[in-house]
Amino acid sequence: MFKKVLIANRGEIALRIIRTCKEMGIKTVSVYSTADEESLHVRFADEAVCIGPPNSSESYLKIPNIIAAAEITNADAIHPGYGFLSENSRFSKICEEHKIKFIGASPEMIDKMGDKATAVSTMKSAGVPTIPGSEGVIDHFDDAKKIAKKIGYPVMIKASAGGGGKGMRAVWKEKELFQHWESAKQEANASFGNDDMYMEKLVENPRHIEIQVVGDRFGKACHLSERDCSIQRRHQKLTEETPSPFMTDKLREQMGQAAVKASEFIGYEGAGTVEFLVDKNRNFYFMEMNTRIQVEHPITEQVIDYDLIKEQIKVAAGVKISGHNYYPKLHSIECRINAEDPYENFRPSPGKITNLHLPGGHGIRVDTHVYSGCSIPPNYDSMIAKLIVTAQNRSEAIEKMRRALDEFIIEGIKTTIPFHRQLMDDLRYIKGDYTTKFMENFEINSKN
């Protein structure tokens, strides 16, 4: 087992990893930017190293600084969390070259699954259902035009190196194709330095359902059931739940088997998610694979009593997985609490938290790094907390979430708590009748 793990991240996920490492008897090293000097992940690690100024490109994305921090503290492993360098194959490779274990996917695996067009092609070979579309990257617009005509409109243009909704365009008519093609390529190039594009048939009003998987270095994989991530705004998840209210036992079995098949086909090692779009007839199609821990991993932990971070660390150290699949025993919902003003089109709201009260009670979990008096910098993702509730069934979980949101007080900045409170009263949500288009018809109530 590792003696010392450096956490190449910040905020709640860094704190989450520190907690599990301490329970495993592993020493921890936090890295931080000057903007995060007073963050709890700095305070609770055994050691902490400043790696640069607030700008991510000069700190949390600065590979030489992170490797140097690992070397001067004698860390024998690095956990990247999510975001930042968690799916950066170059970083994984450099860790390997410096004899530091990267607690995540291998460079080859990240490249294989990180390039969306290659991932889709690989999944076809594995026999996993995929959305009809182009065979890999499309080289010229004329080819895009032919492919769109062949698979039929509407189509979705996607950046091969994409993520977070960048470089994605839905196209409903041929006359709109060129305009969307050009704008998607420009956005992809600006966001990822790569304007390779591919195309898929647009699945209308789908559910976004992901399957949590864990694989070991011995070629064995298992799944930990599903999470429904369909409540999204601009392709960014807002809330997640497990089990999905749309799922049937048969569909769960089919999707779980497909996810395990995909993982074992590529020899996946570590924790990851196989993400699917599911249409109204419960046909499911591979969308992408995330080769890292997900923001929403706590709801899976809650319903099957399983520490995913611990499993990640054990697998990275060479421990075999149990090999059996897991199914939810309870119901869990997560609300992402962001420093944003829902009444002003979710505008970011950095600043100082002047007062904080966290909800408590049976079945309530809050993953956060904030405290009364701390400052939320404008330099990073706006998520400041995750509120997770767990109950015997979905209706009880919704009631519990209402109560917890009412208790959750954050003053000094604007947050998305009022949005989530309204969502828990929405009749469509209560019925489980939602798709990825849900937010298009959701109106935020006025402050009064």
C-alpha cells in the first residue's frame, strides 16, 4: 500500500480524498494556489505545498510544479480527483516516468477513451450499442454533409476532444449545418486546442444515465449500478440520483452488463463511468467513458455502503476487486450547491461567506470545503458543496432533501439552494418525468 499520496486537486474532492487516506493510514500532501491558502484541504493534509498563483494554468494545471511537490515530499502516488489533470494522459505518463503511481487510468487508456471518436469506435468493436454516426473523425465539411444525409436529421456535431458541452451543436436542417460546423470547430479549438469533429444521430429528449465501474489490473471489472444525471443546464449536471426512476430491472441488468463488457474489453483499471443516452423506448447508446472519479460518486457510495475513493486507491496499489456487481439498496439524491445566482441566469457569485449552517440528521451528507469566513475565489469551478440525502425510497429522499435544503444557510454570496428547493416541488421531477431537456421548460420563481 502507498505510504504517502499527493492530491493534485482542491476543494471538496481534495478533502474527500484526504479523509479516506487518513482512514487507510496513508499520509497526505495537499497542493494549493495562493488563492486557496486558507482552504480546508490545506489545513487537514499532513503536508501542504504552494504550487503557484490563482490562475489554474499556473498552479493546478502546472505539471512540473505538481511533480516537484511530489518529489520534495517523497509522495509515492498522486490522486488527481476530478477535473484539472485527472484525464490528462501526459500527466499520467510523466507520473509513470517519475516512478510515482497515478491513481487513475493509464496514459494509453486516457487517450483511447478521452478521444470521443476513438472511444465510440472501440465500443462498437466491443459489441456495446452506439449511436449511429460517423466512423471516427470527419476530415472535411463535404463528408459531414454526406454523413448527415445518410443518418438523417437531426444530428449532433461533437468535438472529438470535447467535454462539458464545448464544441457540441444540434443541427435540425441541412441549411444550418455549415454554420454550426464552423462554430463548433472554433469553440473546440479554443477550448481544447483540437478542432477534430465527429457526428452522431441526435437522440431526442434522452435520459443521461451512467454506470459506475471499477476494474483491476488483472482484467476483471464490476459495475456498481446506475446514476441518473439528466437534470442539466448547458450540459452541466445540476442534480443526480440513484436508482434512476426511469430504470427497470431488465434495463439495469442490460446496461450493467454492457458497461462491464466495455471495461473488460479495454482492460480498464480504476474507477470510471460508462455514460449512456437512453431514449423514450429504453434503447440505450454508449456516449462516452470518464476515466476518473465523478463529482456525483457519493450517491453510489450511500446506496451500497461502499467507499469508491478507497477502492480506487486499493486498485492502484494492485489489489484485486471482489468481482461481483452491486445494486442499490436505498435511494439517494445529490444537489450540487454552486456559488451562482439562479435569479440572474446562474451568474457566478464569488465572495466571502459571512455565515454558514450545514444541515444534519439521519441520512444527510454534505461534502464541502467551505466554512464561515472563507472566501470563494472567482478562478475555479463554482461548485462549493454537494448535499446528499439517502432514504428508503425516492419519495422519502425528496422529502428529506426539502428539509435539508431549508436548513442549509449560506450568507454573503448567492447560491443555487433556492433553485434546488424549487426543483424538489416540481411535479414533473416528483413523478420522475424528466429528460436532459428538462431545464428548457423550467422557470425559476421570483425572489418574492
